[in-house]
Amino acid sequence: MKKGIIIFFTVLGVFLHAQNIKTKRGIINLDGIPVAKLSNKSSEYTFMDLKETPLYTIKFIDKSIVDSVRDSYISVNRVYNRDKTIEIDYSSPSAFSGEEKSAVFTSVKDLKIIDNKGINVKNLDELFSNVPKRKLDTKTKDAYAIRKKIDKMNIEVNKVGEILSNGVPVGYFTNLPVSFGSEDTIMDKTPLDIEIYDAKSKLIGRYITTTKQLKTAGGKSFTIYKEMSGRASILKFPTYKALAERMAIMDPNFIKIQEKVSVGTVSKETPN
């Protein structure tokens, strides 16, 4: 009985001391008291003191890492010292909160930048001195590792379907649809699979346009661009570059990471 009473009053105490955060007409209120002002342009929010002096900005980033994996975070920048921008996680009061509520909630609850006295510049500077590490799940970490490998390959597909890595030809596409060359994305459903060969004309794999599946010659398969919903929705049709990149990950022997080598003009000197 005593234990139950203790728990009840503990929960009640937390409830009574919970801050009531509201933003109306650009004014941030904590428990009904104005503490800061807010303005926004697109997905970037500028936080000001009550005298409308800008102190820091929060910008929402939502980007595709690779295939259907996306990453969402915020970029924080001090207005009075723009030498450093930090990227950190943010939180929301509910699953249906928009960017404005999330920016204010994160500032008050997570970062402790805004309190009942206004914008705490000391805590803002401390945030930049000790930047919190982002909490990435395994799927997102793996996607960044893949992205890093892909970026080093620097893959491009030219107008005749040739695949290049750092400017060096490493393979090519065959059975290209009629739309190739006019559109980056593969939208046509073709009766023949689009095939990928390496520079020595060895079959590496194929893309089945009807199922959006990429298959290696060794039997691995991957569904390109699975359709997602909400904020993380992405294009359902892949680019030829995306196919080449994913195939390079599925078959490590297809493209070896190499640095681009630039050779200047060779001139032969004539002896006097």
C-alpha cells in the first residue's frame, strides 16, 4: 500500500512539474511565460531572444543514403559564431508533430538551450564544445558504410550505357530500353532483362524491370527502391547509376576502388 502511494505521488510530481511548451505567432511560451521568439524559412528555424536578436538556427535534414535507407537529423548553427555547424538527433513531443514543434521541443527538453529565463547562451556554447554523438541504428550505419564505398568508386554511366569508375571504363549495360538517353530513371517495362557486363564482357548480373529486382550472375538478388510512405517516400524507379552502384556492392569483384589518375601532356624535348 505504501509503495503504491509513493509511486502515485512520484508520478503526480512529475506531471505537475512537466513544462507546458507552446509556440503561437512566433513566440515560444514555457508554462504561459514568453521566453523566446521563432521564425522560419522553409526547413530552417531561427531562434531569437525576446528582443528579436537571432542566436541560433536549426535546419531539418532528410536525405537518402543509399537505396531505400534515409537519415533524418538537424543541423544546428550559432548566428554569432558560424565557424562550426553540428549535426545531431532531434526528438518530437508526438509522432504527428511537425518541424516547428520538434525544433522547439528539442531545444527545451533535449538540448536545454531554452529555459524559463530565455535562451541559455552558456548551454548553447557548451553544446558546441561537447557535441552529442548521434544514435544511429544498425541499418543506417550499414547504409553509410556502403555509401562511403560507393562514393570512392565515383561511378558514372555515359550516353551509350558504358559504366565508368573514376573515369575508367569498368563495364556496360545491354538490352537498353528505347527511353535510354532521354531519362535518368528506368520506367519502361521491357521484355528483355537489362544486363550488366564488366569490362571483359563477363556477365555480372541483370535488372528485371517488371519486378524491379537486381540479380547477380552468382544468384544474389536485391529489390531496388522499395516503396515507402510518409516523409521517407522515395522514387520507385532507379537510375542506371544506382543499378551500377548496387551491383558493385553485391559483387565486390565487379569494380575495384581506384583513384582517378590524371596524366598531363607528354612533350619530347629535341636535343640542341
